[in-house]
Amino acid sequence: MAVVSWKEILLLSGLVVGCYWNSLSCGFVFDDVSAILDNKDLRPSTPIHNLFLNDFWGTPMAEERSHKSYRPLTVLTFRLNYLFSELSAASYHLLNVILHAVVCVLFLRVCRLFLDKTSSLVAALLFAVHPIHTEAVTGVVGRAELLSSIFLLAAFLAYTKSTGPDHSIVWPPIALTVVLVAAATLCKEQGITVVGVCCVYEIFIAQGFTLPMLVDTIWQVLQGKDGFPYAVLQTLLKLIVLVISTLLLVIIRVQVIQSQLPVFTRFDNPAAVSTTPTRQLTFNYLLPVNAWLLLNPSELCCDWTMGTIPLVESLVDLRNLATLVFYIFLGLLAYHSLRYRHGSAKTVIMALSLIVLPFIPASNLFFPVGFVVAERVLYVPSMGFCVLVAHGFKMISHKGQLKKISWLMIGLLLTTYTVKTFHRNWDWESEYTLFTSALKVNKNNAKLWNNVGHALENQNNYAKALRYFLQATRVQPDDIGAHMNVGRTYKNLNKSKEAEEAYLVAKSLMPQVIPGKKYATRVAPNHLNVYINLANLIRANDSRLEEADQLYRQAISMRPDFKQAYISRGELLLKMNKLTEARDAYLRALELDRTNADLWYNLAIVYIEMKDPSEALKNFNHALELNPRHKLALFNSALLMQESGEPKFWPEANRRFLTYVEEEPDDANGYFNLGMLAMDANENAAAERWMRKAIGLQAGFRSALFNLALLYSQSKREVDALPVLDELLHHHPEHIKGLILKGDILMNHKKDTRGAKACFERILRMDPTNVQGKHNLCVVYFEERDLPRAERCLEETLDLAPNEEYVRRHLSIVRSKMAAMSAAGRPLSSEGTEEEVGDEKNERKSSTESVRGVGVDQSKSLDNSQSDKRTKGKSTKDIKDIEKKRAAALKRLEEIERILSGD
């Protein structure tokens, strides 16, 4: 048995790299988005055991919407990619190319069992460059095929060593085979089919049976003429071990998928829901379609669902001839390989086993799958095809006159395949290039029109995307998803009326209510989003909130486990101020998914609205236990701790704000709140640093500028406060408290009564009823020794605030002063004054305070409008601040009275 040389390994590897090096510039497209970009199982924050609980796309296997594709070892390699390069697509594509090269080398090693050195190399070279493999190699999710093939070939090679020189059973290779079969199955389901290939090898190659011999042996045993030969008993024992192992794997697999098959719609696989004989005729016709793709991979398409291949609805359909020819050809090959014992027959039977057995799970003949044709599932069957081609080349090249022609044809075929593969890789560069290339092959697939629309939508080219979505509705008028896409795009174009009409069309296509029927088995989960999207659209109108709630409830009635409906309904109920019902909606959603940090966060927001900060904090903490870097939970829980007025919470609040700014280093609000915490703790240097950071990130940050100026004022750094106040008033000229603070500093510390007067007059131009500004202006008049004007000013102030005793007292003092001056004839002399400045320390961010809603894996496909919510009640800290301000105000009033009454 010839081994594979280093030269052959280098040749195959070099050819693979030459064909696929341009795939490194491709991004994540099509199914890669769900399997890589949206799959939380790749993230280090997700426990690694989740890989063995969820499907290939990160959906828990127990959920009905799961595709039941259990491939934890493949996802593990994605996670390793993420560990080294996060979401750098080039590293994912590079590993796929390497794995394809490994498969090619292993395949060459397998070919050496049935073909000579030259023919086996030809088969491996054909396999390396065959264009049908671009989906499996260039599409990142095709790694499931690559990994499964590696273990599949390794398992087969291990099994070929299970017979000793004396024809005895060697058990270690069999044990290794079972382990490798399990590994292949954990990469992709079709890996288990290698057991069938091993059985074919054992019976027809290792034991040398032909079909007539096998039938004769069984007949003789059944008649009792002879017992089982020893060699046959050994073969049976080995096969029994393999079969029992396979059954155990199948049982485990059934348990893992919760004994449920995934739910597919008629759009995924139209023939699967068709009646007899359409279903059988179509599924059998798909076999020659796949065979033709192997023979002539000139027109490749990434998606063959929906109307790509019209149903074969009649026996007189000419396409049935293709099915008949395919079965005749396959039957002749099988007859040839099973009837004779020579080397050619053995090669053909192994080639057929590699073609047929791995394709059975994807054939639709025994159970429906979620696609019509998928090029990636031909990865392993193409091995058998390449063996047949190489075997045919061997037979022709041995004939002298055809030798040169056969080599010329193989060379031409290899060149053509290489060029086609290299060119095809560019189609996978982006979703737009992939789906537009598919539309060149097939214009009857609404899904392709939809996908081009999605690609344009991701580029914010909504007008052009709309044209593709509308074309999808024309190609497939009953495609619910296409009408939903139209509605969403109209909404993005701010055409609410047209959006609602499109959603209503989609809703009309949903199944009608049938009592006693279980909707979950008949309705695709994604299609139920039409209720969510329509409700999210109409709830923008406050007069239609009840109508939106009815839609949410209708979705829940059709699918009680529809988590997104509970989430959206909870959001709506919060908007309607039905807090108890909102809480119950989120609690129901948590019963369905307690591992969703966003749900715990949403529930915390409800408790804030219910004025229950302790429960809110508990739920924020639950969210952070599940996702320690949940940005909104970090920020709002820290804010809640800060506003509690409890100093014991401040260190943890500070830690959470620091974690938040690590996640959002460009959000000025995080630094502002760190500054507020530092001010509360009298850490002025830190407070100044954080405030400066916030202002640097957000020019004109109102609250940060005012509180920095206030910090300088309280720290006896009034001169430093003035340029900050000037910047504040440049961006916010209407900021009354800033004007009051500036006027106070100008009058008391700069002795600039003219500047102070301008500040207070500016306040009164904006708000003539502002008592504080009016009173301070009166004091300025007093400072200017204009006692009559000061008197009139205080009288006007008293009219504005007749219950303010200090204004009445000051008016009395001015009048007394005027009377004394009139009697004594002395000139007026007084000193500066100051007035209380309101504290804005309770100003907080508004734009990102608290956004109610779900993460990107759940709202991407919905029209979710979010609203801001925060608690508005006064905290203990607020009350303490008010008391401090009152004390300061009384102290200042006493000083003003001293000034006004002084000589």
C-alpha cells in the first residue's frame, strides 16, 4: 500500500492555496452572519459548556425554533478563531483553506487503497480544485463539512487496519474508528454515514464478496447446509460492533434534539409539503440535479430554495427522463461493481458508497431537510465522483492511442476547475456580490431578491433595497417574509402608511385560527414577527396603544413560547403605565429564558418605574451576573447606587462606572457621573479630572460645565470658574443657574457690579418672573447706590413672591435706609452682596439614561422603537442637598441684611 509522499503533500497544499488564497479577502456572508457574528457561543464570556447545549447557530436545542443542527466541535473551532482574532474574517477563511488541504491529503491516502499511484493523485487533484467545494471552503460555515470529512476519512483509514495479517480482528483500530465516527458526527450529522462506507469496505473489499456470493452464503446458512464460516463470523462481529455503536450515536442524537425535527416552511423546501406524487417525483428529480452539478459546475448558486427548481407535478414532465437516466446509470454501475471481484469493480463500489451513503441525509428521500439543493453537502459525495473520473482516466490512459488525449483532457479539466474555483471565490466577497451572482443563475427565487435587498439595507441604501424586496413579492406573492421586508423598508423611509399596508398583507398570509391546532407546528417563528413589527409601528400613535397590545397578545396566543412577544408587550405596557402587567410580561419571558441578561435589565427598569429601587438593583445585579459587561445595566445600576444617598454604595458604583467607561470610552456621561461621585466624596481633584474628560469628549456638556464651575466656586477657585461659565453660556446662553453663579462671582469676588448686572438682566429678559434673578438685580441697584430703583425693584419682586419674607424684610431695610439718608443728608455707602445659586448636581444624562429593550441577536429583524426611562423620585441625597442649600441661603440672607442695613 503506497503512502503519500512529501512532494504530493506539497503539490496538493500548493494547489489548494493557489485556488483559495483570494478567499482570505472575503467577509462573513449568508449563514456566516448567524453562525459567527450573531452567535454568542463564540464569545469568551459564554460558558464553554453552552456549546454542548445549543445548536450550530447558538440557539438552545430545547427551543422549538432550533434547527437541531448539533455541531459543538465545529463551533469550538469558531470559538478558537475568536479567541485569537475575534471577528477578523481572514483568520476564519485561512483555517478553512488549511482544513481543505488536510482533507485532500487524507483523501489521497484513501484513494491509494483502490487506485494506483497516478490515478489516486489525479482524483485528489480533481477534489482539491472542484468548484462545487467553494461553498464549503470559502463559506465559513462550510467548516462543518471540512471537519466532518477529516474525521470521516480518518475513521475509514483506521477501520482498514482492523484486520490482522492472519485475518484476525484487531480491536484498537475498531475502537478508534468508533471514536472518530463520534467526532465526525459532532462536527456535522452526515459524519455517521462513514459506518456504512466501512461496512461496504468490509464485505466487498476486505472479505472479497460479490453480491451473488453473499446471497448464496446467506441462503446456504438459512438452509442449514453449512455453518457460518469463521471469516464470516469475524466479519459479522465487526459489523455488529459498528452497527451497535451507530445506533447508540443515533439514540444520543435523538435525545439531544429533544426527539423533535426542526420546523421548516414550504418556502425552505416546497416539495416537502407537497402531496403525492409531486413530493416523490421532485425529490427523485433532485438526484440528477445534484449529479449534474458535480459533472458541470458552471452555474453555481448559494441558495436553491423556494422557486429555484419548479416542482415536478406530473408523470409526463420531461424532467422525469433525467431521473430515469440517472437511476439506469447508477444501476449499471452498481450491477458492475457488485457482480464481479476484479479491481475495477472494487474501485467502483467504493466510489459509489462515497457518493451515495454520505448524501442520504441530505437527499430528502427519508426525511425532509431545510433546503432543496445545497452545494456544500456534495463535499463528501464529490470524493466518490473524483474516484470514478480518475478510474475512467486510468482505463483510457492504458490504451496507447488514447493516452495523450486522456492526459490532455485531465489537464484541461483541472485547469478549467481551477479557474472556475478561483473566480467563484470572489462571489463570496460580500453578501451583495454573493446574492447578485446567484440572481444571474436564477431569478425565480424570492429569497435571493430578499437577500440582495438585505445587503443593500445594511448599506443604508433603502430606496434601492425596496426595489428588490418588491420584486421578491412579485416572484413569490405569498412570501410572508418578503412583505415584512417591504414594510420594514417603508418604515426606514419614513413612509408609515405604506409600511402598515405591507405588514397587513403579510399578516393576511398567516394561517387562520383553527381551534385545537397547535400553531407552533405550523407557523415559522420568524413569520410571527409580523405581529411584532406591525405593533411596533402603530404604537408610535398614542391613540393606538390598545390595538398594538392586541397584536402582541395575538402573537402570544399563536405561540405561547414566543419570547420576543412578551418582551415587546412588556415595553408597551410600561409605556401605558400598566406597571404590574409589564412586570408579569417580563417574568413570563424570564420563565422561557432565565439566561438573558437583557430581560433582567428590562425588569429592573419596570421596578424603577414602580418606585422600588431595591428590587430594581437586584435585577440589575442578575443581569450583570449573566453578563458582567452589560453596558446599560452597569450604568443604570451605578446611577441607582449613586442616587440612593448611601455612601456604602459609592465604591461599587464607582467600580461599575469605571467598567462602563472601559466598554464605552467615548461616552461622556460615564465620566460625568464618575465626577459626580467624586464630588459627593469630596475628592475634588478626581472630580475635576473626570469633568474635564467628559467636557473634552462632548463640547458644551451642560451639566459637566456647570458642576465643574460649581466645584471651583466651592473650592475657593472662583477665578477658574469664570472661563468655565463663559464656555457654558456660550453653548447654552439660556442657562439661568450659570448666569446666577457668574453674577455672584462677578459681584462678590471681582467687584464687577456692571458684569453682574448684565447677568441678572439677561435672566429677566428670558424669564421676567424669575424671583432669584430679580432679587439679585435689586441688590445690584443697592450696590450702585440707586436706592429708589432698588425700592421699586424689591416692590416688583414682592409682587412676584408675596410669601417670601426675606424680600419683604429687605424692602423694609431699604426704605429705612432711604428715610435715614433723607434725614441725615449723608451719601449712600454699601458693600457687595451675594445670592444663593441653585445646585444642578442632580442633572444626569437623558439620551442614554435607560433604554428599555433587547440585545442585537433578538431585535435585528424587528422594528423596535425604544424609549428612555428613569426614576424621577427624590432620593435621600436630594433631601440632604436641599437642606444644605436652605442653610446656605439663610446664611447669605443674613449677610445681605447686614449689607442693606449697614451704614
